[in-house]
Amino acid sequence: MFTGSLALDLLLGDVRSLKEKRSVVRPIVAELQRRAVSAAEVGDANLHRRAIIGVAVVSASPKHVTEVLDACERLVAGRPEVTLLSARRQLISDTDDEYEEYVTDG
């Protein structure tokens, strides 16, 4: 079993309130969830123009985990209302204590 996680650090566009922030972040999280992953806003909840979205996926194949996380990162990076500042990912296997971690600056 392989577990992958992705933390996406976002700068939001013209957002002036937490209500406006929710109207930008919620559709992104919903779209990610439609891709059979777990997704939620996991950080910077009180900042108007910043958000961290966490994504997680479990699979029998590390290749599948990587492909799914790549697709999620591309989806968010392609959204015009946000700027992807960085993406941090981890891939963990249940068969050993090793894991890989990648950080991509937007």
C-alpha cells in the first residue's frame, strides 16, 4: 500500500474577505474530491489571500499515486483565480519506513 499527500500553498487573487476566500477555495476542493482523492483546506484559514489545500490518495501502486497527485497539482495550477506558490508531496509505503518528499516552487 502506498499513501501520497500533496500540500498546495496558494495565493488567491482579488479576495477581500473570508467569505470571498471560501467562494474561491470550496470549488477547488470540490473539484479535487471528484477525482477520488481526499481534499480539504488545511492551513492559513484566517488569511484572506492565502490558502493551503491538502490532498491525499491511497493506492497499491506508487506510479498511480504519483499520477493522481500530478493531475491534482496541474488542475490547481491551471486555475486562473489562484497562483500556486509551492507544492509539497510525500509518498509513503507501508512495507518499509522510507518515504520520499518533493517540494516544487510555483
